[in-house]
Amino acid sequence: MPSRAQDSDSFGGRVKRYARIGAATGGLAAHYAGSRIFGLRLDREDHAAELKAALGRLKGPLMKVAQIMATVPDALPEEYMRELIQLQANAPSMGWPFVKRRMSAELGPDWWAKFRHFDHTASAAASLGQVHRATALNGRKLACKLQYPDMTAVVEADLRQLKVAFNLFKLYDRAIDAGNIHAELGERLREELDYRREARHMALYRHLLRDEADIHVPETVARLSTSRLLTMKWLEGRPLLDLRDDAASRRNRVAVNMFRAWYVPFYGYGVIHGDPHLGNYSARGDGSVNLFDFGCMRVFAPKFVQGVIDLYYGLRDGDRERAVFAYETWGFENLDRDVLDVLNIWARFVYAPLMEDRARPMEETNAVIYGAQTAERVHRELRRLGGVKPPREFVLMDRAAIGLGSVFLHLRAEVNWHRLFHGLIADFDVAALAKRQQRALARAKLPPP
């Protein structure tokens, strides 16, 4: 078991975290401010590299923010995009002395004897932990995901800072009340720290996707796993960014498989993978995909899924009453006509690829520049109307939709999204979903929504 000192939410741990954040970002911020105020030259390539290094050392939620930003094509200048995208699965890793201490804490001082081989160098490093390739005693290829020390204190410190930032922002901009956003992010991040829970998430997804031959979920190795160490079968694949120059047929097949990987569980069971950044999946030579990192997962009440479908039909048919019912089902309150019209601006942007029965590229209506303009328009109008408080459930649903859209933009996929969507909702029945969800969650020993 991990030591209390390593994973406790201690006051000292939080103070150290604040100091690291200040040291890592203060100089960069001053440098950037100097370039803006005094006209000093800012080398964007050097600044981007320094920013990536600083965020990579910090780990935790702040690094996740950079990962999300790097997921959206053209959201940042090319120099920043090129550097930050390496944080997806190539962040700075902790060294071998750290690994030995952590592995000993998780599996005991003789941990090395439980493997035939264990790589000294991490194959991937991310925000909460790093992955090492290993070989089991029976020759099976493994991936060992090892959590960094003090991550409970790190997460709590970052969440406190995020709450302060939200409260300050609210003083001069009331377009979005971020209270529910902070609560949702906090609960999901705390869940991500429990690797035993993530193992149950993985078992759930293997069950939900059992009939999808082109989607692969790793199998866990329970005897080599703890709450801070997750050992699983190694899955070979290529990063999705490496597919940009592949044949269109392969890129489209990967896109279809990614769509089904996210939305078969959602429309069939009310479950969604909440972290669609580029480090969490890879593609095989046949166009099938591997899914990784199941720490951030959301289970929705069946009526929420019904609301997603109702809003689609409300937008398609110009049915305002059905759209209002959908938003209220999600938890939006006090929707007058003007606020509804503004929310529908964003909804039409998100739903646009599903509206026409034809193959089409994602960027036809969901290009990044248009998306930024739409978001700015929605924000400006909500601020004028007094603001809105998004319900908690909306946070990961919106993140998944935008994150997946960015993947399809990277792949330059041209797919009939309308038929994919209608194939999943054609026989939708909210009562049947509730029964399937209940059985699936019980099977994985997970609580209901």
C-alpha cells in the first residue's frame, strides 16, 4: 500500500504546490508581459518550449488544461501547438530512483521479482502518472501506469486555485456561473486518483463495447495493481497524429471507430469517456482503435440521454417546446426566450454535422475559427442577458463533443455523421437504457448515477 505521506492531502503538500506553480509560471508570465508592455522581443518558439517544460514538471490538473488546449486544432499559435501537443503522451517523466521507490511502496520491496522485465524509462508520461512497459513472468506484454507522489495534495491545491480564479472571473463577467463546472471537475479528478476505480471503469467498457470488433480496451492484471498502480495488457498502436497523411479510407475508418467508441456506450448505457485527448487512444494498422485512460468517466441518468436526442429533434424541426424540455431535463433553469435562443446558437454548432444525410468533413460547419467566433458570440449574449449556470452533467458531455470534433478535424475525416448518429438512436427507449445501465454498473461494481 502507498504510504500516507505520499498521498495525503497535507497542508505542506499544498503549500509546496503553490510554490511550484509560482516558480514555474511567474518568469514566463513576466517575460510575456514585458513583450506586450515594453515591446521586448518574444521568441514564441522558445517561450512555447519553456511553457511545455514548466507545465510538464507541474503535472496534475494544470497540465490537463494544456492537454485540452493542444487537442483543438488552430486554437493556439503553431509554435505553442507543436510543443504542448507533446504533453499528450510525451510529457517529462520521473526518473528511475522515483520509479523504484513508488513500485516498492505499491508492490513491496521484492516488486521486481514479479516481472520478467520492467523498462527503466517511461514509455509515456501524462498529468497524473506515467506508463512503463514490462513483461510478466509468463511472457505477457504489460503496461504499468504508476501515479506520481503527492497527487492528492496536487489536485486539491489546483482545485482551490481554480475556484479562486472562477470567483475572481465572476466579479466582472457573469456570462457563465462556473460553480457546477468546478464541482464536476473536482469530483471527476478525485475519482481519477483511484486506480482501482479506473480498473472497474475499464471492465465496464470492455463489457459495453464487447460487440465492437474494431475497438480495443486493455485487460487489467489485478495481482499487479493497487489504488496507485494500474497494470494492464499492452496494446500496440500508432498515435492518431501519425495518420494525417494516410489514405482517406483509413482515416475515415478510424474516425468511425472513434465515434462508436464514445457514443455506443452513451446512447446504449448512458456512459461516456470524459477525456478525449490525443494521448488516450491509438490506431492499429487495420483502422481499429485502442482506448486508454479510463479514470475520467461519467454515468448519466437515462433522462439526460433522452434530452440529448430531444434537443437534436427540437433543433431539426424548429420545435422550441421540445428544445426547452431538453434543456430543463439536463438541469438548466429559468430559461426565457432570449436565453434559449442564445443556447441554441451553440447547440446548432455542436449538432451541425448530424443534421444532413451525406458524407461531409467536420470543418464544413465546425471549423475552429467559426467555433471560436460562435463561442464568443454566445458568451457576449449570455453576459448581456445576465448569464446562465450550466448543470454539472453538461460539462463532460460538451467536452466530449468538442474534443472528439477536434480529433475528426485532425484526421480530416469525411463521414456521414448523420447515419452514424441515427444508427445509434433509431430504437432508443429510455426505460430499456435504464435497465441495461443498471445491469452493466452492477456487473462492474459501480454506483448508479
